[in-house]
Amino acid sequence: MIHRHRGPTLAELNLPNGLTILRIFFVPLLVVVLLTREPNVTLFGLPFHFELWGVLILLAAAATDLADGYLARKRREVTTLGMLLDPVADKLLISAAFISLIAMGLAPAWMVVIVIGRDFTVTGLRNIAAVEGLTIPASTLGKTKMVLEVATACLLILAAKHHAFRLIGTTLLWLVVISAVLSAAHYFQVFWRQVDIRIKLRQRSPLLAEQEKKTEDVAARP
């Protein structure tokens, strides 16, 4: 029998998921603005250069991250599609912002590799845990890292035109790297503890079954 893949239902295409999809569409827009350094316009007598547009796009995307989670819980519209897309959208946004900062000469490549590598590592651990029927909840440190990442990216983007932001942006980038390493270690610790318990339970099950069989055999003897 051939099982056809079922697309998203109308229930899954709700407002929270729409905001998540919108965040994904912000990603290429952010990259184009930062790498082309356009637009640079004057509105109401005020200069709006590319770095301001970049910060506004990044903050708008980050706002959708807060809004979709809040609305999904409040309206009880948590869906499988949303749970799959939300972390993907977050990683795409942060990766795009920091890789663009490397191209702009505003962030060291090795620090960005650590930040993005941490995200891929944690995603891999969660996928393995999910296959085993385990759940690794988001840690407070991981959530703090996300806020730091957005703040750091905004400050470094502003540093493209306003050098006064470069020092504080770089300082926050160090904090992002440190929190990335610490949160990755925390996720691995939680993952290993849960997997270790599962492995021990699997090893005990055959032994318990063998002991029960022996007990039954002894009881069945005349």
C-alpha cells in the first residue's frame, strides 16, 4: 500500500505558524540589506542607512519569535508544523545574521563557527533523543543565549557605520560564545543522563525476563 504524504492542515496554517514562516522570509531580506549595504535613504529629514534597516529587520524577526510562541500557547494552537518550523526559523535567522557579519568584517569567523556549531549540535542531540522517545527541554541558558545573540548582532550591525558600538558588540559576542559552550555542555549532560538510563533499562530487561523464566520453571517442578 502506498502512503501519500499529507500536507499541512488548515488547523496548522494558523497565525502563530504564519509568524514563524514570516520570520523565515525575513532571512534573505536581512542578508541582502547587510551585504549590499542598501538602501540608504532620507525620511522626514532623517538619514536611514542600511544598518538601521538591518537592525529593524532583525528586531522585527525576533519579535515574531516571541509572538508566535505566546499566541500558540494562549490560543492553544501548538501544532507539529509549528514545533518543526520554529527552531529552524531561529537557526536560519541567527546564522544568516552572524555569517553576514563575517562578510562585513565585523565578527571573527571562529567565534561564529562556535555559535552556529552549537545550534547544530543541540539540534542533533534533540533529534537522537526524539528517536529514543526522550525529550530535552530548552534550558534557561539557551534562551538567554538567543537574547544575547540578537542584541549582539544588532550592535555589530550598527558598528558598520557607528564605530562606538563595536566594543560593546564584541564584548557581547564573547558572552554569546561562552553561553553557547556552556549551554551545549548542559544539553549534552542532560542528553547523556537520559540515554544512559534508557540503555541501562534495556540491559536489565533481558536479565529480569530470564530470572522470571527461571522462577516459573522452578515453580512448575513437581
